[in-house]
Amino acid sequence: MAASAKSFLADAGYGEQELDANSALMELDKGLRSGKLGEQCEAVVRFPRLFQKYPFPILINSAFLKLADVFRVGNNFLRLCVLKVTQQSEKHLEKILNVDEFVKRVFSVIHSNDPVARAITLRMLGSMASIIPERKNAHHSIRQSLDSHDNVEVEAAIFAAANFSAQSKDFAAGICNKISEMIQGLATPVDLKLKLIPILQHMHHDASLASSSRQLLQQLVTSYPSTKMVIVTLHTFTLLAASSLVDIPKQTQLLLQYLKNDPRKAVKRLAIQDLKLLANKTPHTWSRENIQALCESALHTPYDSLKLGMLSVLSALSGTIAIKQYFSSAPGTATTTVRSFDLVKLAQECCYHNNRGIAAHGVRILTNISASCQEKDLLPLEQDAVFGLEALLVLCSQDDSPGAQATLKMTLTCMVKLVKCRPHLSQSVVESLLTQLHSAQDAARILMCHCLAAIAMQLPVLADGMLGDLMDLYKLIGRSATDKKQELLVSLATVIFVSSQKALSPEIKTVIKQQLENASNGWTAYRIARQASRMGNHDMARELYQSLLTQVASEHFYFWLNSLKEFSHAEQCLTGLQEDNYSSALSCIAEALKSYHKGIASLTAASTPLNPLSFQCGFVKLRIDLLQAFSQLICTCNSLKTSPPPAIATTIAMTSGNDLQRCGRISNQACMKHSMEEFRNLATRYGDLYQSSFDADSATLRNVELQQQSCLLISHAIEALILDPESASFQEYSSNGAAHVESEYERRMMSVFNHVLEEVESLNRKYAPVSYLASNTCLCNAVIALLKVPLSFQRYFFQKLQSTSIKLALSPSPRNPAEPIAVQNNQQLALKVEGVVQHGSKPGLFRKIQSVCLNVSSVLQSKSGQDYKIPIDNMTNEMEQRVEPHNDYFSTQFLLNFVILGTHNITVESSVIDSNGIVWKTGPKTTIFVKSLEDPYSQQVRLQQQQGQPPSQQQQQRTAYSRF
């Protein structure tokens, strides 16, 4: 909760925030003007925090100009502090409005007689290269300083040259020859050459520049064979190839050549490191010969450390398209078995290696081959992979060291992947996990429980077989309150909830509650209750929430737990539903609604300005409305039974041409039509909730989507059975059988959807037109079937892992938010919209912002003056612009017309577009008021006309021109 609350900080209006920013800046300015060096330094180093808190250009521009003044007149220590602040605040540099003035103040120090001051200035210029890439005076100073006799200044010039080369094509082309001469010159010391060579990695702006740099590096590799020179040159070679792209295959061959032929271990290690970089960046450029050469080197090397590095490259490649190329482009593939390939031989040889890292990579390669090459007969390979995984599991589960835990994580990930693509191996994998679970260390047990839960989610068939072993282990957990034990309690409980696909038996509940009473704290109990809510075990969750109510210190937490208890009780009421017993269903829904209404009241009380719980409130309100719609539908169907249509209803319908007459009086009251529209409206609202949940995880979004589909399903069933059977289409609602189901809740909901669709379709085909009795029974049974699936409260309901918010600032903006901005009606208002994207601790965890969509609209609130006949186009402003944030900042402008006199309400609303092109309505929405005033000349003309005086000739002439 604390992490999710961070994004809601500083949500005050922009005018108030600007006042706070000004006072903060004045406070720091006071420190800068102090006569004490310590206070000046303290003020300087506090600027990055100020930028983070108030990231808008108006403040950042003022602050950087003040820092530039300090840099110009201060001593070298203050200059160094300003340099560090500039480097820390690099993403805010482009918000400096007076770039010329800022550069002028900084650049004046370059003419100092002090080489250290010049060096700091060069580093400052290098750090600012992104905003001044083409400044010729900066380019000239860097070239001049490269010839300096002071080492500190030369190193600073090298730093600046590297930064400017990355940003400016002209500078890179101009400095390339200079760098080349210095590197090849006999007067340049070797350590300086080692610092100059990495500049060449930025010479990728065009093909000729990259080619000449590559030739120079090739000469250096052969001319200077010392270890340090070869390592630096090869690495620069690799980075240049990775940026210019065209030379990657040549670079891969060169690195493999050094790996094979160079006897020095340091050079081999560097070659492996660079091969890993290229394998991750461009695996599709690796030919079969490249992989074969790497396999041969790995088979023949006597050093475990080098073998481990080579296998890590191969395991990275084995999870990509390169592995398919390796097997498909082999000569004589038809007659060659998979086991005869060197890659497979290497992996099998390494599976049981005494170095667990090597063994893990060997097993991972076998797993990836089994997953990628499913068209081949890989039974022996699969068995090798399973045996290798089991051996690693036994080895790593007994060891508590970080290395063993990392290897175990890789092993368990491979197990889940293998079971997913080869389900016939799942039984042996699960058995080995359960066997090892009893003797493993606690840290390993937690990871193994996560693995078991993932397997049980994918293959529910295996779940029942796990329960006995899991319950035995749960009873055996000691009473110690260590963090590992608490984590293990939660992990084991999660696997038990996943494994018990239906309601928990009383015995299981008793065992879990006893262990929680004996060995757990309140936080552990809450986490287990949360997992129970996610898995649909609402009776268990309700009891745990009830027990926690008296253990919290804050009333907000009390109301939060109380609301969760009521929601769990409400969902528990729905588990007793039975088909064909509609009166009982109505009473169960009424009881559930009663608890839901209590819960939503508590949930509202639990919300705070920093944590408004908007998703939770929206989700629960929709659930309440959905239950009321279900209840209303069952009542409508029941009333249709007690007041059936007359026998001649079908004839009346055919005569009148109104199909609704078939349902008798009910259709006349339009109850069924109203019910169908209500479900469609609910589906639209679920869609809006989905669109507003940009930070939600995929499971939560899928849950909301399933609720939306259930509403669409019922509305479709009403239309197909009662209202309009002929035009109802089944194709658009048919489920995609190939889609991978991620959870038990989704599996059960999809099963209900398919069953209801089949029932509706078969009724329509067999008994057209469908009798009112059959259609009513089908609808009520569909409602009960949907409600019998226990609702899953997914992660985003409890926990916000990703936090993204947008702050908008409008200019001009009034000092007082209620005060309108005055604009003359013959002028346009230039509205500038600036925004900052703010992230939590894990930015871009689920999805990233590609662009921001800004929508500006204006509405006339109150007129003043006479009513004129104005074209409709001039009545409102509706504009939309898309801007891409750069370093989390964006800015754009709108030109708005206010021809009609009066007060207008301008609304600026932002939404975001992710990297897949999906629009998310995240907000915020900002409003300002504009008062449109009559321009003085028009006012004068109007007054003269009212007084009966014709305008003078000069005024008439001005009127003609004023139109333009």
C-alpha cells in the first residue's frame, strides 16, 4: 500500500504547487548567496531533489541559470558540485529555455588559466552535449584541449569528445581523424590510447564513417597485441558493430576466432562477454557455423570458467530463432538424428557437471531445444532434460547460498517451461518436486512451491495428487517466526488453494488455521487471506479477515479489512446456488447484495486522498449492479411463467410484424428489452474500467474482460432467444479455443460461456421459434451457472506493482482557480499544455507509455450580451493531439476560438497510448475558465448603432479591414 501511495503525492493544483516551488527555489538561492562555502555546497547538492519534485521548465530554467552563475564565479569545488548536479539531472536539461544564456555563463570558464577549471568546464560541456550538439565553439575547445599538456584536461576533453561524438554527426566526422592520429602517434602514451579508443564506438552515424573506424580498429588489433589493447579494441569493435548493425556477422566471426586461437584467458573472457551481448541483441544473425564453432570451443576448453561463459551464450541463443536455424540448415538433416549434433552432445555432457552453473546452462539448452523443435522426435532428449533437472533440484535444494538459489530458480523455470510444452512429462516432474520438498531448505521450499503452483495452474489434472503431500508438509512446519517460515506458510497455502479446485474441505481449513494461530503474524495471515480471495476460496478468506479486524492500528486498515470480509461473505452466499431452484437463487443474490452494500460503505471509508481506491470501488460497484441485473432478469423470467403469452401470440407477431409480440405482455412492458440494454450498458462500463487500469497486471485485466464477456453473453442470449432470434449472430461470440487459459477461474468461466452458447444455439436450431418456457429456463440457468463460479479478486485489487501518473500544467493559468482568464472574442487563445509522467519504483513493469493523447474541449457556460446567429463550428472547440514524452516530459499548444461572449469552461483530458497502440483513459482531467469579452472597437460600433448614429467613413473603412 505504501508503494502504491507514492504516485498520489503532490496532487495539489498547479498554481499552489508553483508557489511551493518558488519558495523552495528562494530557500536554495539564499544558500547559494551565502558567504560560507559549506552552505553554498549544501544548496547546490539539494537541486536534484527540487527538480524531481517540481519537474516543470519554468522552475528548472531558473534553477539552472542560478547554477550556471555559481559555476562562473565559484571555486573549483563548487564547480565540481554543479557538474555532479548536471550529470544527475541529465533528463531535465532539455527543459532549459534560455540555453544560450546557460551555455554562455558556463563557457566563460574555458578561458581560465587554471587547467582544472578548464577540465571541469569540458566535462560540463560534455554532460550538456544532448542540448548543444552542434555548438562550434564547444567543438573547437574540445579539439584544442586534446593537445593540452595537462593530463586532467586531456582526460576531460576525451570525456567531452565521446559525449559529443554520440550526439553530433559533424563532430564525429571531424574528430575521427584527430583521434586516429593520436592513437597511432608514437608520442601518445599507452594509457591515453586506451582512453581514446572507446570514442570510436560512437562513429556509427553513416556507413563511410563506421567503415573507416572499423579499419582503424582492425589495424590496432594487429599492431598492438598487448592484452589491454586487444581487450579495449575488441570491445570497442563490438559496440561499434552493434550500433551500425551491418558488421555484426563479421564481428561474431572475429570474436569466435579470438576465442579459439588466442591463448590468453582475459581475451577469451572478453570475447565471451561480447558474444553474449551480440547473442542477446541480434540472435537472428548467428549462422549454424557460428554456433558450431562456439560448441567446438566449449567441448575442447579445459577451463570451467570459460566453459560456463560459452554455455551462457549458447543457452541465450537456444531460447531464440537461432536454434531453429541451427537444426534446419544442417546438411543431411533428414538422416541425422538430433542427438548427433555437437550442441546436443555438449548439453548432455554438461548436464551432470560438478559445477552447478555449467549443469544449469546445459539443462536449459536441452529444455529450450525440446520446446522449440517440437516437430522432431525428441523423446531421448526430453528424458535427459528431466533427469538433469531432477539432479540439479536435489543438489540446489540442500544449499542456502545465493549461487545455489539462483541456479534453483533457473532449474524451476525450465521445469515449468518443459511441462507447458511437453505435458506428458508433468507427472514425473511433480513427483520429484513433492519428494524433494520435505528435505529441502526453507528458501528452496518457497521457490519450489511457486513452481508447483505454476504447474498446477497450467495442468489442473495434477492438482489433486499434490494435496496429501502438501498437507503433511504444512503440519510439519516448525513454530519459529522467522521470515523464511512466514514466507513458506504463504507459499504452501497458495499451492493448497490452487490444488483444491473446489471448496476447501473442513480438515484443510482447520490445519491452516491451527498453523496460523501457532506460528504466524498478522501480515502472514493477511497474505494467505489475500491468496484465498484470488483463488476463490471465500469462506476461508472471510474467517481470516474476521480474525484480523482487531489487530490493526489504523481505522482505514480496519475499514479495508471489514470491506474484504463483507465481499468474501457476499461471494460465499452465491456458492449455494442450484440449477432450477430460482426462488433460492433470488434469496442468495439478495443476501450477497446486502453484504456487498455493507462492504462498499466500508471501502469508501477506507479510502484516503493519497490512496483513493478508485479501481476497487469501481470494480465492486459494477459487481453490485451486475448482481442486481441478474436478480432482475430472474424475476422477469419468473413473471413470464406466471403470465405466459396467449396461444395466438405467434400469429399476432407475424400479423403485426413485431417479433416482440411472441412474448405476450412482458414484451409490451419492454422488460426483456430493458434487461438486455442494462447488460450491454454494464459491458460498456466494464470496458471503461479496463481502459482506466493502465497499471493493472494482465491477470486482473483478463478478469475484468471476463466480467464484460459475461454481460455480453447474457444480452446476446436474451436477443437470440426472445427479442430477435433471426438476426442474432453466434460467430462473434464464439470463443477462441486456441487461446491459452492462464487460471482456473478463467478456465471455468470459459467452460460456462461455451456451454451457454451451445445451449442457446441448439435451442434456436431445434425449436425455432423457441418456446417462452425453454428460453426462460435457459436464461435462468445461464445466470446461475455464471454466479456459481467463485469470483476471483485479482492482484491489482490488493496490490499495485506498477504506478504511473501524469501531471498537467496549463498556461496561461489564473492565480485563483475559480477566476476566469479574459480573452477578446476576435482573438484566439494559445493554450500551452505541459505534462510530466511520474513513475513508481518499477516503471514499465507491465506496459510502457508510447505517447500521450491530449483532448481539449470547451463548453459555453453562460452567455453575456445579445444572442447572435453564430455558425455551429464557432460554438465549441474540440481538438486532439498526440505527443511523445521525452525523458518523461511533453509539451504542446492549442489555438482556441471564443467568438460567443460569455464564460467558457475548457477541459483538458489526457490519456496514454502504450507500445501496442492501445489507448488507456488514465486521466487526469484539468479545467480552467475563460471569459470571452467584446473587443473595444466592436463595442463602440454597437453602441453607436444603438444610439442611432451612423458610423463615420473612417470607421466604416476600419470595419471593412477589421474583417481580415
